[in-house]
Amino acid sequence: MLMIISLLSLLILFAGLLLVIKPDIVLGFIARFSTTLPLYASAVVIRLFFGLLLITYAGQSRFPTAITVIGWIAVIAAVVFAWISQARFTAMLKWILEVITPFSRAGGVLAFLFGWFMLYAFL
């Protein structure tokens, strides 16, 4: 399971790097698929799975309290996304894309650093 956490951390790190280098790729992907059920379902399922994994394995990390908090935030986000419905999720994504587009490279740096932190915490 720690390998799965590491893989997801690497994906976050890679997505952050891609946002810094070519933000249009990531933002375009999100915009293109924002209305689809698979994006909505994966947003819920991946957050729930990743959050539960982090909560379960936080004790094996270098920062158990921080990892537990991050895990609970992911679980709560998954529950909220499931509760608000796909239509509201889509509207939220469109609004977020409008707001963050000018700051996408800064967000990419933060995502890169978060992915690096997660890798460091478990390796």
C-alpha cells in the first residue's frame, strides 16, 4: 500500500510540474472533461481511497499527525463532492478554472511541493 501512496504522490508531483511547464495541458483536460461522469466519479473515489490510505498508514510516515490531517481532508472532500451532485461539481470546476487560470503556475509549484512532501513523508 505504501507503493500506491508513493505512486499517487509521484502523479501529484508530475501534475504540478506539468502545470508549471504547460498549464494549458492540465487546465484543458479539466475543462474538456469537467462535465463527464468519469471525472466526477474519479474525483470522489480517488480522494476517498487516498484519504483512507493516508489515515491508515499515517503511523508509518515521518509526519503522522500531518498525514492524518491530510487524509481526513481528502475524505471530507470526497464526501462533500458526493453530496453536492455532479451538476454542482461541474459548476464549481468551471468557476475554479476561471479564478485559478492566471495563477496556474504558482499552483503547479504548490502541487509539486505537496507531491514531494508526500514522497518524503513515506520514503
